Amino acid sequence: MSVPRLSRARSASGTVYPAVLSAMSSSAFSEFSDLRSREDNPREHLPVLRDEALGALNLLPDGCYLDATFGRGGYSRGILSALGERGRLLAFDRDPAAIRAGQILAADPRFFLLHQSFSELTAGAQRAGFLREAAEPGFGVFDGVVFDLGVSSPQLEEGERGFSFRHDGPLDMRMDTTRGETAREWLARADLNDITEVLKNYGDERFARGIAQKIVAVRAERPLVRTGQLAALVRSVVRRREPGQDSATRAFQGIRIHINQELQEIERALPQALTLLKPGGRLVVVAFHSLEDRIVKNFMRRAARPEMEIPSRLPLFARDLPKPSLRILGKAQRPTGAEIAVNPRARSAVLRAAEKLAESGSGA
């Protein structure tokens, strides 16, 4: 399949942007443009398991690929370096700062960057023109799809983003700063039980109830608006934590995952990625904590062994069993000690890869 050369929009300043920006709201575009001065020298982001992920994609010079989490372009640059003139790469990110960082690649005619959540892979690929030649729904167009889940180093290091308990800033935590509820807004309205459940289920926080009670008590006297306030509050409740881990780590993780609906986004994205893959195409996912990895592992397992979902006592002939849609490629991979030494945030990463089978279904 040949993918048409993609058009690009030009701003009033003459800067070339991906065409997607012409469809953004004026307020979103204004915020995106304001990032220029802050993002001219973005903090370094080291893509985790980069060589392993690119190897698992089995890159073809004339292939068509989808980077579902552009970030600072580590995977995308690697993919582009392996593609020939006819190769194509579509990248997604919902963070306007990542879109700004991606302008360095905007002149490459093989590359298209979309400001969109990866839970909308199909709609985004259609909007970008990658599905024009699809003969029917479920017709795969990509030779590989890669996800690098979780929060990025630049997001953690920029105090104003509100992700970090180490850098004081506004309680925001949104990956897409152009839409949605901030952590400050949610903590101001959520009830005791909701806060407890988020901290417990998404942060695996043993002291979830106590932290939630303290939040409710404190906000009755003064609003919680800064990350420093929240971190100090959590530390006042959680007096003990594993060696080397800040007491606020789990609470911040739980709130961030909830604000961005991170697990729900993954659950919606994976079936779409499978549908968009050609037979023989590769699905590669790097996860950073057990909640993410469990979703990925179970999805791949169900797609590779769909008969496991059928009740054992249901009388069926072998020919009536559902056909597998994925073949799992080897065991999960983890960073080497050398990579962890250079990038300590890589220590919890897990890479899983699978290949789409011919005549497979469109989802698991």
C-alpha cells in the first residue's frame, strides 16, 4: 500500500506545523504556541529499551509505522533512520509540549505528528489520511505499532506541569494541558471514598484512607493548589516508605493515573492497534508499572489464546474455536544493568511484543 504524501499547515508566523494543528481550537493553538519559548531547549529524555523496541518492530525500509507515544521522539527518530524514501511514520501525542518538540522533524515528508490521544488511533489515522486506501473496516495498514507508556522525564522535571512531588508547581498533572480536569479541581470536589479508591487502586497506597481524610480536612480550611502542599500533606500521613522511595510517590502516581485515565486509554488503544496492523505486523509495548503491564500482558495472551476465554465445559469442535490473532514474540524484556545505570527511571520497564497473524480478527 502506498500512503499519500501528507499536507502541512502554515501558521501566520510562517512556521510549518503538521496539518493537525489547523484543526485545533484557537485556545489550544494559543497554548501550543506559547510553549515555543519554554521548549526551545527541552530537557533530555532517554527512550527506554529503544534498541529492543526497534528490533521487535522488525523495521522494513518501505514500511508504514505508528508511534503511539511520540514524547520527545526517541522511537520516532529510530524508525525514521531505518525507513527509505517510501516509508511512512504517523506519531501521536496528547501533550502539546511533545508536539512542539516534534517540530524538529516536521520537514521530513515521511513523518506526520498528530496532537491526539492514542485511545483514538483509528480516528486519528483516518484523519491523517493513512486509511484512505483501506478496502474495508479492519483492513490493516501499519507494519508496526509501538507504545511507550507512562509519564516522560520532561513532564516530571517541569515543575509547572504538576506531576512531580520534588518540584513545586501548580497541581495540574494533565498530559494534555488544553483540556480536562486538573488534579487541583478534582481534589477540590472528590468525596472521601473516591479519593481513597483512586489512591488505593491506582497508587497501591496502604495509607489511602488516612491520606484521603487529611485531604478532605485540609481543603475545608484552604484550597490545595500546589504540588508542594500535597506532597507535604502526604508525608505527614505516610511516615514510612520503602528505602529510596519518597512517601508521596504512590499518591502522586494514583492521582496522575486517574486524572489522565491512563489505564482506560490503554484498554481502548490496544484493540485498535491490532485492527490497524497488517498481517505480520508487530505490536510493541513498553510499560512501567504493574497496572499497565497487566493490561498489556492479558490483552496479548487473550489474542494469542482466545480459546482460554471459552468455558471449559462448553462442547465445541476444534474447528469452531476462535482463531488466534496474535503470536507472542518471546519473553518479556527488561533493561540491562548498563541502561539502568545511565537512566535509573528505566528500572521498572517491561517490553512485550507480538505479531499479528494472517486471517486474524480485528480485536481480542
